[in-house]
Amino acid sequence: MSILTKLLGTLLTSVSLFFAVFYILWFFGYLPIDPELAVKLPVLAIVLAACFIAAWLGYVMATAPIRRGHREREESL
């Protein structure tokens, strides 16, 4: 393994542990930030991600070329 991979893994572990402690303190109101935001912001991020995925799937479906076999079946109906 390269040094860069180990460094990146250590950094990722440290940042995630720091964020977990920060989020727990924020969620229970031990930090001077509104604890309601600890719930509202992740829910907002999840909803926006779901909307983005739905919009992307809709775009792909709307702009996908029609297959030749499907055209022949639609014309015969």
C-alpha cells in the first residue's frame, strides 16, 4: 500500500470521528447552534438528493432514443 492511501484512510477516519462527536453534541444542544438544524439539514439533503435522482432518471427516460424493435411494435398497433 502506498503512503498516500494510508494517509487518506487515517484522515477519513479522523474526520468522520470528529464529525460524529460534533453532530452528537449539536443534536443534543451542547453547542450554541440551533439543535433543530441538526435534524432539518440532513432531511433537506436527503429530500434534495431524492429529487435530483428522480429528475435525472426522468431526463434520461425522456431523452433516450427509442429502440428500433419498439418502433415497429408501436407502428403495428
